[in-house]
Amino acid sequence: MGNAQSYVVSSLSVCCVYLVYVHIYSSYKLLNTHVLFEERLPSSLFLYIKYLTKAVARRKGYLHTETTSQPEVVYTAADPPVEEFLRRCRLWLGLSGLGLPGCPLCFPEYLCRRLLLMLITDQHFRICPAGLVCVRQSVKTMQPVDELKKGPFTLQAQVLTYRTLDAGVEVDVCLSAASRTGSPVWESVLTLLSRNKTHKTCWNSPEREDTCPPDECVAENVKQVQVKVSRMTGLRSVWFFSPLRLFGCRSIVAPSLWILSICMAEIEKHKGVGVVTAPVKVSADFKDPLLIPGRVTISFWETTGNESKFPPNGVGFNMQQHGRNTSHVTGFISR
């Protein structure tokens, strides 16, 4: 009996030492380098522990000051294997339900999810990571996303700037992907809002104007598509798409990545792949949260320059709750 207890205690001790070394100490040492290789990224367990610690220690909607000169908050992941890229692309397409044959425009953001989690849990990230909401996003492709399939590439996540608003604090985060030769392929700037408790629940801050009210989106060439949003879409999206939504979210909400991806997928299906072929730029403003399950109507049209806030010779798009004027996202595609 005594030998059995000693064996159990010894086994538990070895497991604890292993967990501490592999998931805590090794991850801590890796984060100090800021330039990592894909096969040696910090463990998710360590990052979520940091996430919870910062979520408890910091107040939402408040910009924390640095006691010392703040270094640049940037993380880079180099040389992801091509096989892993293809596997993740198939996984992402299966989870999102986009139904596209190739890697879609927003796919690199899915690849950057670990880097994004590292960024918002960094000790020099100046706002609370819990409850961050994406209110705006711009995506730019200089080359086709499929260019990343040709060999090892580089991913990067970087904090650009902070802004203090009545609604809380906004931070611009840049995610980017470069090819094996170092030439830029894809770039996205996310504007994340940490809302203070005194401000009423609204995704878009009051300082920002709506880019396209629903009544301005009416045009002769408008195309409307109805999409059913299942409950499983939200559950998959919460776990696989957005670490920002793992904590601090009271409702099951479709993340901004899925909302923008499904809009791009429907536009590509009905207008052809040429609309989203690089070089291209997509700008989106996220409005009311999309609660799931439900049904949405996606509208898109060719812009002529007569519509306010839209450049000519592009494609405007809007997602609304089916049967209502509740807008979830509005944006446009331009070159």
C-alpha cells in the first residue's frame, strides 16, 4: 500500500514538474524573444492564465499608464510549414461553413489568432484584454493569399496606437503576413474597443459616424442573399476564431471574423472571384452584435460614387437581421 502511494505521489510530482516547465517556464522564455518559430509558440494554457490574470487585475475601458518607457508591442511567427497551412485552411473552411474552394480573403486572420492572444496578454498592452470588441477592420491584400502556400512565410501582430473615447479606449492592432521572399501579402488593421461600464451597450462608439445607413444602400443593382446562422456556428467561432470572446461575453455572439468572412464569401459566389482578387482593400464597420441562432440578409451592390461614404467602382455590402433594420456590418471593397 505504501509503495502504491509513493508511486502515485511520484507520478503526480513528475507531471506537475512537466506541466510547469513545458507550459509555464518554456512559454515565458519564448515570449521574451518576441520572434518565434511556428512549431515553438507559447502554450495556450500559459496564455489563458495570463489572460485571466490581466482580466482580473485591470479595469475595462481604462488606458493604463506605463511607469517606464513602453517598448513596441509586436510578435512575429516565422516559417510555418506549408502542410500546416493547408491543414488549417481546410479546418477553417469546415468550421466557418463558407463553402469556398480556396483560401478566403480573411483566412490569415485565423492564422494570427495565437499571435493576437499573445499581444493582448503582453505586460505592456495597456488595456484590459477581457471583453474587447472589434468595431472596425480594414483588410488589404497586395498578393493573392494562396501565395503563402508556396513556402514558409511570416506572420506578425503589432499594436499601432491607442485612443481614449467617451465609450472607453480603442486600440489599433495590425496583423500581417509576408511571403517566403519577405514581400507583403496580406495586412489587416483591427480596431478593438474596451468599453467602460458607464457607457451603454453599443458596438460602435458614438464618436464614429455610420458609414452606410440602411436607407442609403438601396440601388438598382443591389443583390440580397439570406443566410441562416446556426448555433453551432457561434460555438465553433468562439473556440476557434476569436480569443477575445472566450471570456467577458454574456451572450452567444458571432465574432466579427465570421461576419466579414461570410459577407466576402457570398460576394465572391455571386460576383465572381475577381472582386476579391488581390490587390484589393476591404473596409468594414461593425454595428450591433449578431446573436445566434438567427437569419441575416446580406446586401451588396456596385458603388457609383453617388452614395455617401463609398468610393466609386467598388462593391458596397451590408448585413442586417432578417426582417428588421438592425445592421451588423457595413463596408465596401475597393482597389
